[in-house]
Amino acid sequence: MRLCEDKKLVPIFNSADIVSGADSDSICVKGAKHVALLVMFGPSLSGDPILTLYEGATDGAKTAALTFAYRYGGAATGSASSDVLSTEATSAALECTGTTFVSRLLVIELDMASMTDGYDWLTLQVGSEASAGELTVIAVLDPAYKSPALDTVLS
């Protein structure tokens, strides 16, 4: 199996400064069965930013917050257990405590069946609660059909 041939990989957020809060690029998930967001917090994270995943009918629309499943790494990147994920939990507005999430991987997962009919777009909102920090997010879509590399899901 080759990851790039079975899944659609989409970089949707890269920020050197999340203090003011920001939104990810919106992604169209029509035709996907499942999406995972790989969120990597940087080493300077402080404060407790709140992550909210929104659905909408159009690019950029944040109509309704979704409850999502999440897990996070057991230690900072480069440390033993950084690849051992926590027990799954759920949230509609996840407070990412700086002391817990600094330099850690957070995996947000959502089945498309939990979305409202007609709402095909997802946007991740990073709240302005952090006093410092950066993060990167890559979406991994599980397409209903093969050839995920052919079409864009961004507008």
C-alpha cells in the first residue's frame, strides 16, 4: 500500500503565530468517507488555544460546530512514546492546554456520516487563547473512490 495512492493528503494550515487565532483552509469532503486532521503543535506553545471543527455548505462557511474524536501523542516529538496515542475522547471545542500539547501530535477524526446533508466543507478554527505558539495541520481524507491524487479539495 502506498499512502498517497489510497488517501488524499492536504496541507490545510501552517502558522508561525496562532496568538490572534486563525482558520484553516476549508476542504471539500464530498466523496470522502472519513477525514483525519494531523495537528502538530510547535515547541513554543503556551496558553490554551481552543480548536473547533466546523461544517458548512460553502468554502469558508462555519455553520455548525461538529463533535469529533481525538487522540494525542504521549510525549513531545522526538521522545519515547511520542508515537503512542492517548485513549480516544470526543469534543466540539477542544481546549489544547499548552503544557500538555507543546510539541505533540494531535489526531482529530471525523466520519462523514456525522455531517449534515448538504454541508460538504470543513474548516478548523484555532481560537485566540494562546499566548504563543505555532502549528501545522495536514488533512488525510479516505475517499469513497480510488485515485485521490487527481482532484483538489481546496477552492
